[in-house]
Amino acid sequence: MEEAQGYVLLTGLGLPLLAALILLLLPSSQKMAVRYLSAVIGAILLGLSIYVFLAYQASGNVIQMELQWPWIEHVGFLGENGISLHLGVDGISALLTLLTGIVAFAGTLIAWKLEYRTKDFFILFWVLISGVYGTFFALDLFFFFFFYELAVVPLYLLIGIWGSTRKEYGAMKLTLMLVGGSVGIWIGIFAVVHEAGLGTFDLPTLWEAGRNGALSPEFQKIIFPFFAIGCGVLAGLWPLHTWSPDGHMSAPTSVSMVHAGVLMKLGAFGIIRLGIQILPEGAEFWMPALVVLGTIGALYGAIAALTQRDFKLISGYSSVSHMGYVLIGLGTLHAVGVTGATLQMFSHGVMTALVFLLIGALYDQAHTRDLSDYGGIAKVMPLWVIAYVMAGLANVGLPGLSGFTAEFHIFVGAFHTYPVFGGLAILAAAIAAAYMLRMFGVVFFGPLNPRWSDLKDLSPMETISAVLLILSMLAMGLWWSPFTDRLENTILNLPGVTS
Amino acid sequence: MRDFTLFIPEYIAVASAVAILTAELVWPKIRKDYLAYATAAGALGWLIAAIPYIGNTAGNFENLLLTDDFTTYFRILAAGIVMAIALLSAHYLQNRTTTAGEYYGLLLVGGTGMVLMAASRELLTAYISLELLSFSLYILVGYLKRDRLSNEASLKYILLGAFSSAMLLYGISLIYGVTGTTSYEGIAEALAARDGGTDAATVVGIMLIVAGVGFKVSAAPFHMWAPDAYQGAPLPITAFLSTASKAAGFALILRLFTGALVVDAVEWRAAIAVLAAITMTAGNLIAIQQTNLKRLVAYSSIGQVGYMLVAIAAIGYGDAATAQSASSALLLHIAGYTVSTLALFTALTAHYNRTGDDSISGLRGLAETQPFLALVITASLFSFAGLPFFAGFATKLLLFQASTTDGLLWLVGLGAANSFVSLYYYLMIMRQIYLFDPAEGQTRFRPTPLLGALAGLLLLGMLFIGIYPQPVFEATDHAASALFEVSASVLASGR
């Protein structure tokens, strides 16, 4: 059973690659075939992700569905299991797998109407998705980094070719900042593998080395910032978040969805996998700094969003703000706070994917993203407005939606360890309410600008995606025990996390 | 006893060279691409003849040359490189020269020089082998007689090459003066047997050798010839320069430094580390400003040489095990780098045959006019940058990891930072290919089947090394351990 489940994971990262390969061989004139194939792959992956999440036993081992294939061993400095294709999920990655499935499927449907170089778009899109799954599943440092890079690199072309506003600048800035971050991870990997001296990249073995003192506390304190900053860039860690607004503003809709929805979570996930799990002593030493930076990010993002007039910039800054919460949650190293951080990753993922979907749907028709150009949209696009209000309320943390569940956990955790910063985080949530309500007032209600009287409401594809995302928000908001149960065991087993 | 059977593969290579030269002499109007195919066939025979040597006990020729797995590894590499270069020259040369016999003959001779460099275990033999390769290259770089750039490149290369040879020879004579021998083992024993500190002559000798070999592999600050030679040379020879001459240079360096000079590692390791740091940084930073593709590749390959030198520094800093695994990873990286470079040049040659434009902006819109070539170029650039799926990701990661020793983490970190810099200018090329529409008048075209197939094959090679390097890594591991079987006794006696 366990082995068979391992193959499910292998399918999760292999199927998108296979899809990319098949698409590569299709003639580019076959746009409908490309779309149908992608939609089918997206649906299979969604099913697979739901399966992985549901099949993860809350009461079982921390790591489940393990699969380990020897890859490179007994050569050079590599010993037994030097580099192996080691896959598996714990509670955190199971939840993020679910998120990936949902957002990727929604993104596929949204890209349906893409006409320009459709085939090339989906090839890169699936390569990216494979990278995301691979990073969540990998239990080997080599493959973790392999898939992590694989998820980042296609963004340059995805934004550069299909993007909008200042796309070349945004694409270059984003790619360079993210790859620059991975230089830090790279150096960290070299140092850790060398210092452990075990001739292996196997993550569970290295985690053990981090716990049992094979990696000395001094060493951990030096190396932790490399991982934290390297992954932090992708997680939107203030002050290295500046790629986020520019990148999101330039990116095409489905790329924004996947990027803000899933990719930024890879960064936070990397901080857990590499930072907290390999270097627990280092994590404990540096976590206060992460909390401070997270809080600054949460406040800064919220205040910046308050002053923006462009939809996408508001969401870009709001993402920085929400990822700030995630960092605060992780920084508490308290079970409730870390749980909240993980829930927030999921919650922000679906919520922000929905927001970018809606912005895209509007922009494709209206070709402006300036708030002040709009007014009274609710009269012509009721479905659109309802969906946006749901996303906005989840963003604000209204009880009953996922944002509340996540943020509540984070605040409880933060008050436990760092009361002051908990208070500041709540202040950021209040500012979030301000920028959301301002947008509601300006755009949705009030007198209808006659220029927009012939805007069309959501298309069927967009509606399906939006409903899927809203259901996910409601599920976590109303009945969160399936989520928290699966996280509990994993998080209590993270080194250094107190309960 | 002189065992002449040790060099059967090289006999085939040289015999093919002579046959090709004669063929054109006898039959001057022979189609020039037939000569290319004959060269490729000769190289294939060379490669096949090398296979039985894999895993054999090392053959020692008069203490001058050694045919062990290390030599065999470079045999196969050299034969493969010559074969690929011959095939990608076929069409290019047909349109540009009236004679081609010398060109193909010298390719084979140069390749033989590369093998002998790997096999040499004696300073003068190594020097002569090095010159065999260099002289072939001097002529090949200037082969386009009516092209001014080609002439300039050749002249520059000869002058600076002669200068570096002089330094190398001076270094060799100083080492000979100190140790009384030119054999690597003898040098190691003599260096280990000295009591008291090192004398100035040894240090100066080693530094001159480092500088001389540094010239040949174009390590900064001895790299000045490279961009001009790369730019002026015929495109396939640029590929030959950036693969064969670098691989051969590192073969010689590995044999020399692990076999002879390792006992004096304290004297040279810091210098090599600094050289590596300067080389990679200078190569990558200057590459950013280039507008000509060949010059850009020249600087980018200088950057790659910097990464490779990190492993040599690690041999100096680490213990015996580190030295061996660093050598093995270096050989793996050379394989990955060679395949990627050949793939890049195959695609560039196909593009150049069509457009005659070797500026970076000449690639604009290639994704539309020829998506396959665009893919191959992208793949090889990503491979250089060390991005996943392609050879460079695995080989560079393993190279740096194997070279990580306690005193050297800073250099490895600098290497990682440099790969990041290199990504910027690779992305600038990608930008031309994918983000811009083709220039006016550029329409869709197909590469010749030969170049298309070669590019496809090399792309598969890149993917194979990048995804599943185990088989190649095992081969390089054998090659590296052969290197250290000889020097194990040396290591034990010295240090």
C-alpha cells in the first residue's frame, strides 16, 4: 500500500512533465487539443492531490507514501543513498499538495482563452507545476533543489512572453531575485552536506544529523540565514519582497494565480524543510529576527496596499502582507503558530488565486486596472462581485472563511511567544480590512460608470474555477479539523517546536 | 620493453589524418563534405578502438606515457569531440574554403595531442603534446585565409601562445633544476625528500607552470587571447577551442598536480584558489557586456574554467579522499560542459549557415523561425547556468559539493554567486530568441538533417547527464581513481 502510494507521488511530478513532452510534440496549430489535454491533466492532478491529502493518515507516521529509488550512489564522495529519488509527504506537504492541485486546475481553466502561443504556454506551465509538486514531495536535498529551481525558471518566459505592463522588466527582476535567492540555498546545501560528512543528500538523514549534534550549534547559526534568506526571497520576506508587486503586475492571469497561490509557499516550505528541520538550533537562534521581518512585512504590505490604485499591485502587496503572517507563524516555533502559518499558506493560496483570477477576468475586457476608472460594477457583473467579496473577506479574516482560521492560529501562537508582535500583526489585519473595504466601495458600488455597461460577467470556465476556490476557502473556514488534524503530528515532531 | 600496442587508437587517428590529407592531394576536386564524413568515420574508429582499453591494467610506455582509465576517458572524449566538430564543419567549410584536407587532418592531430596530454607523466612529453594541440589550433584558428578577423585571431593566438609556452618551459626547467628529473613521480619524490623549507626556485617554477597552463585553458588574467581567437576562428573551431583545448588543459593539470606537485600543495593551492576566483568573476562580469555571440561564449567559457579550477584548488586544500572525489567530479563536469558546448555550437552553426550573423541580436525571433534550434540553444545555456534537467545542474552541483572543503567554502560560494551572474547574460540571449519577433525577411527554415540530428543527439546527452549522471559519474570515478593509484604512494610519502 505504502509503495503504491509512493507511485502516486511519482505520478504527481511525472505527469506534468509527460504532458509538457507530449505538448512539445504536438503541432502548435492544434490549440483545442492543447487545451483539452491540459484540462484533463489538470483534472487528474486535482484528483491526485485530493487523494494524497485524504489518504494522509492523521494518526500515522509523520512521513507517509514514501518511495525511495537509488539514483547516484557509491561514486565520488557519495556513499550509500548518496542521491536518491526519495519521495514522501508529511502533513504540511500533504496540505500544500492539495493547494497545488486546486490552484493548478483553476489556472489551467483560466488559461483556456489564451490565444497567443498556447502550446508554448502550457509546456512551460506544466514544467512549473511539476517543479512545485517535486519540491513538496522531495525528501532528498538534491531533488529538492532540482525541483525548486525547476519551478522558478519557467517564470521568466511565462511573464516575459505572455505578460502585460512592463513585462520584460518584471520578468527579469523576478527571475534574478529568485535565482539570486537560490544562490543562498546552494551555498547552504554545500555547507550542510560537507559538514554532516555522511556523503548523502538524503533529507531525513540530514535532519537526524541536525538533531543529534553532528551539525554543531555554531555551524547551524552561521548557515541558517543562507537558507532563510534564500527561501525567504521566494516567500516575500521583507525587504526582499520587491519582485512581488512588479512580477505580479506583469504576469499573465494564470501565472499570477500559480505564482502567488503556490510558488510563494515554496519559499516558506523551504524555510521549514531546510531551515527548521536541518538546522533546529540555528532556527531557534534566528527566529526572533524572522518574526520581526515578518511583522514589518505584514504591516508594510498592508500599508502599501492601502495606497495603491492598481488592482494587481494591491494584491501583490497584500501577498507580501499575508506571507508576513506566515513568517510570523513560523517564527513563533509554537505548535499553534506553526499550524497557523501552514493554514495561512493554504488559505492565502486559494484566496489570492481567486483574486488574480477575478482581476484577470475584468482586465481582459476593460484593459485597465486603475481602481478609479471603475464604479458600480456590481450592477453588471454580480457573480464577479460576489466572488471578489468572498475573497476580500477571506483576506480580512472574516470568521467562516479560511483566512480567519489561519490568522487566528497565528495570533494565538504569536501572543504565546511574542505578544507585542501579535498585536502588530492584528493591526496589519485591521489595515487589510481598510484597503479591502476601500476597494469594495470604489469599484463595486456607487453609481455605474456608463463606460462599463457592457461588461460581461464570469465565463463558465471562470465560474467553475472560482467556485472551486471559494469552496476551498469555505471548507477551511467552517470545518478545519481535517486540516489541523493532519498537521498536528507533523508539527509537533518538528524539532524545536513547543506545544 | 616498449609496448607499441598501447596506442592503437591514436594510430587510427593519425592514419586517418594522413589518409585525408593524401586524398585531397590526389583528388583535389573531392567534395569537401566527404572529407568531413571521412574524418568522423576515422574518429569513430578511434573511439571504438579505445573501448577495449577500459578497465585494463595501466600500460606504461617507457615512463613517459601511461594508458590507464584516465587516458582512456580522454581518448573517448577527444574522439567524440573530433567526430562532432567534423560533422558540424561539413557544410560550414564547404562554402568558405577551397581546401579542407589540412583542416580535417589537423582536427585529428589536435585530438591526438589532447590524448597525449592526458597520458603524459613526464614534463617534456606533456609539453610536446601540448604544443601538438596548440600548433594544430594556431593553424585552424586562421584557416579562413581571406577573413581578416581569422588572420588577426591566429596571429594573436600564436604570439601569446608562444609567450605562454616560454613561461611553461622556464617553469619546467626550474623544476628540473631543483629536482633533477622531469618524471612526475621523480619530482614528487624529490620534493618530498627535501628537508627544510621550500626554496624560491621551486615556487617560481610552479608559478610559471601554473601561468603557462593557465594561458592554455584561458584562466584570467591570462585569458586575453581567448575572445579574439574565439571571434575570428571558424565557428566549428571556436567549438573545438572551447571544448578540446580546455579539456586537454585540465587533463594535463590533473595529471601534473595530483602526480607531481601535490606534495607541495601548500605552495600553490592559494594561488590556484585566487586564480579560480579571478577567472570566474572576470569571465562572467565581462560576458555581460558582449554583443557578439562568439565573444560572449568565450567569456562564459572563461567563467566555466573558473569553476573547474575550484576543483584543482580543492585537490590542494583537501585530504586524499577529497582530492580524488574532486577530480572525479571535475571530470564529470568536463563531460557535461563538453556536451553542452557542442550542442550550443551545433545549433549556432546551423543558424549561422542560414543567416551569416554571429551577433546576439541575430538570434532574435529564432523561437519562431526555428523552434528546435531555439530549444537546443536554451537547453545548453541553461546547462551552463546550472539549471535543472540539463547536464550543468548535476555536474556543477556535484563539482562544487565535492570541492567543498573547510578552507574553501568561500570559493564555492563565489562560484554559486557567479552562476547567478551568468544567468543574467544567458537570459539576455533567451530574450532575443523568445521575446522578440524575427527580423524582417527572416522566415521559417529547417536545419540540415545532419546538424538537426547531431543537435538532437547532443540534447539527449545533456538531458541524460543532467538527470541520471550515475553511469558517467562511475566512469569518471574510475578515471580519477586511476589517477590516484599512481599517486597514492606519493601522497603517503609526502604531505
